[in-house]
Amino acid sequence: MMMEDQRVGNLPPGFSFDPTDEELVLYYLKSKLAASLPFYPSSINIPVLDFSSSDPWELNEKALWSKNQWYFFSQVKENIRATRKGYWKELNMNEPIILISCGEKIVGIKKYFVYYINNIHEEVQTSWIMEEFHLSSNNSFEKRENEKLSEWVLCRVHESNSDSQGINCDDEVELSALDEVFLSMEEEEISFPY
């Protein structure tokens, strides 16, 4: 299994890949569409995956992983987001990504999806959530000939800990080993000499 720093790139110890929605759209997605723009930072390599190539639990070795979230670029073709065992269903909760420093300019759109598994008798909703980032139409670049029927998106996938349509701001936070030791010490009554 790869270590986190190998999956994210050559970040210094103590740093993690935790971009804002604005950074994902402006630095990564926009750079992907305009080959002349450099990626920021260049040590971060977000791979390109086809939606049909992996179910969400298979992203571990394929997508960029950081803080229990997986990142990848993909192309949306005819609004289909199906995999071998299921599909991503849109929640119709589109959220504008607004750049406040530029007079509240809309730079992108974030769409939410939940993963469903196709069973023989029914479709089962899972706890897997995907946030799909799109550039706004006024930020789009001229599409290449072979990309006329598709749109590049940047995806952030995570597994939710809630039962309510998967959108939860109180998702469990991963503790460091030192935090776990400290919390276990709080459970026991330890007296320190003064």
C-alpha cells in the first residue's frame, strides 16, 4: 500500500493536499483544459480516469488520495456516469463556486452525486459521494476536435458517515497517532507530579 506522501506528490512533511473548491476549479481544472497554463503546484499529479473504469471502492490505487478523499479528472459523455457494478446518481444540488475577490464572479459549478449499486431486484444507495467540478461557461476554453461531445470535470470522491443523502459536514476526522494516545490517556486518570 502506498504512503500518503507518495500518492499526493512531493509535499513537505506535515503538509497535505486539501484544496478549496475555488482552487480545484481555477488551478487544476482550468490548467487541465489549457495546456499552456502550468499546474499549481506542479508536484501534484491528478490522474485521468474514465467513470466506467472503477467503482468508488477501487479508486485507492488509481486516483490521487489525501485526507480520505480521492481526486481525478474525467470526461462526461452524454451525461452517463456508470461503472461495472452501479452508477452515480445526481442529487440536483448544484452549487455555484464564487470567487469573492473578483466581485463575486462565478468561476465554476459543483454537482453532487451518490453512488448506487445495481442488485438483481433493486438499486441500493451507498454512502459514497462524488463532488463534480465544472468550469462556468465564461471560463471555458475552446474544445479540441475530439472533445466536442464531452466535458472535462474534476471529481472529489469520499465515503460519507451519514445516512442523509450523504452530505454531512460532520464527517469523522482522522486522528493522528499522538492524538489517539492523548485521548486514551484522558480516559484513564493519570496524575502528573508537580
